[in-house]
Amino acid sequence: MYAVVKTGGRQYKVEPGQIVRVNKLDAEVGATVSLTEVLLVKDGETLKAGAPLVEGAKVEATVVEQDRAKKIIVFKKKRRQGYQKKQGHRQDYTALKIVAINL
């Protein structure tokens, strides 16, 4: 059984027991989160696709951690102009453990 959920402007394919990193959510570690924007659910042979959302479907998850991702370097340069800009960025994320997919 799996589902496709939308959170933070991105779509994720999730299964029960899976740990997923999503954009930062306002929730404490250990809290239960309900993802209600479910786009698709597949259970065995049955496939339910929403238009745009599957009615009554939700994904239950618990917050495993709130952290920041590895630093990435953003480097911009224009040749022959003497322009260089170096910048770092760390994205906040929330790690969710998928508990159940409810229809």
C-alpha cells in the first residue's frame, strides 16, 4: 500500500514505516501529524486517484526529528566582469515516519 501526498509544495510517494524528509512543519518531536492532501492511494489491486484530492483519505505520521540539511554552496560568477558571489544555504526539514494510510 502506498500513497502520494502533497506538502510544502512538493509531492512524496509514501508507504507505512517509511521515513520521509519534508519541508519544515510546525510540530514538536514525537507529535502526530495528519497529512490530508492525498493525491493518490494504491491498496493492492485498487487504485484511487483524486481530482485533485482523494476524498476522506489521510496519512498519519509522527515527527522523528526537526533539523537542518547539509550546507550547499551557491557560487555565482560573470566572466570578465570581476563579479563573484559565494553564499551558503541550509534548508530546514522535518523527518516524518509514516504510521498509517487511512481511506
